[in-house]
Amino acid sequence: MAPPRHEPDAGNFMSEQAPDERFERHSSTPPEIYAPRGRGLGVLVIESDPDLQWHLARMLTVRGHRVVGTSSGDGAHALLERWPADLVVVGEDLPGMDGFEVCRRIREQLETVEILLVASGHSADAKIAARLAGAAVCIERPLAPGALAKALHPLEARARERQAAAVAGEAGD
């Protein structure tokens, strides 16, 4: 029996199809990236563990967001040059540079993006280091049920406020 075939639909964020009335073109994105109208925030997940990256992306997608993922800091910076993220979820243990350095570089590149760092240990030092690196919130592994959703809620609210202000600013021009 042949595996089921996936057909693109309006729920997919990345699309190679020509835009139609279901999609809006964002001026800050390259021509090959279209976002379905009325969708949530753009979220970048940076996590070296592929299973955790998939679970985070799935949870964020279920929450209504457009999600892309990468496993390294270098990959994150390449994506952020092409794709407008409103929220970034960063794992601490990454190849090449750790999550704290990734947060610092993202904060230098994008002052207004919301950053959540997922730290490997249970220490106050990790939370302080995350804040100093530019993360708005730091949570520890293993992730307790509901902890990520609770941590994301205020970040999502602030990112949506910025999104609404930007849209209002564009409408006023």
C-alpha cells in the first residue's frame, strides 16, 4: 500500500504555489514565502534535539502560529535574515554556540523580537544569564506540563500587540 500523499493546503505556511486570495504577501519576506491570512505569530524554534524541536513546533502550530525550525545558531541567523519572526524559542545546548550566545546575537539583530530560552539546568544563574543575554523568559528542562504554555502566554500577547501596532502604523501611512 502506498503511503498517503500530502497535498498543500491553506494551513501550510511555506508555499511554492502562486499566491491567491487566501494568502497575503508580506513586504518584509522574500517572494517565495507567503503567509495564510489571519494566522498567528511567526515563531522560530532553535533546538538541537530533533524530537523536542518537532514537539515544540507542533505545539506552537496547534496554538495557531507559523513555525520554522533550525538546530543551530548559524541556521537561526540565516533564517532571521529572510523570515520575520515575532517570537524565538531557543534551546540552551546548541552546536557551535550555546543558547545564551544565540540570544545575544538575536537581540543585537532584532530588538523587538520576544525570546524564550529553554535552559538545561535548574538554577537561578541560568535565569539571570538568560535575561542578560536578552531572553524575556527562561524555563528549565525537563519541561513540566503546561510550563511552556504558561511562559509563552505573555510573550505571545506582547508580540501580538507589536504586530497590531505595526499594522495600524501601515494603515495610517
